[in-house]
Amino acid sequence: MTETELPASIQYLLIGVQIIATVGFLYLIWPYVRKERWREKFIENKSARSILIVFVIIFLFSYGMAAFFDAFFPVERLDIAP
């Protein structure tokens, strides 16, 4: 069963559950996030800053490769009659 076979009400229910879970998660972690000194930990620390830069470069490379292959080598759908 794919998501296109689900009734619209169940799809909206699942989306609502995901949104409520995200809001609840942010509500729980927000006091901890607000207490941290992010600038001292990540921006002023040279090794942490370089690791963040490398992660961003890896993410951009992966995203670029996926976009390249999606554009030039798309997935071919096979129509198999039941």
C-alpha cells in the first residue's frame, strides 16, 4: 500500500501527528537549547568551526550529486499490468 492509496483523512491525521510531535519535541528541548553558549562552543572554537564547515561541504556535495543524478538519470517507471 502506498501513500496514494490511503484515504485523505488518514493522511491529514498522520501529518497532524507529525506536527504535534515536532512542537512537543521543541517544547521539551527549548530550555536546554536556550541555556547553551553556542557562540563559544561552535564559532569561536576553531576545531569545531572547521568540523561544521566540513559537514556543510559534505551535505552540499551529497545534495548536488543527488540533484545531478535526478536531473540526468531519472528513475524509469515500469508499467506492469496486473
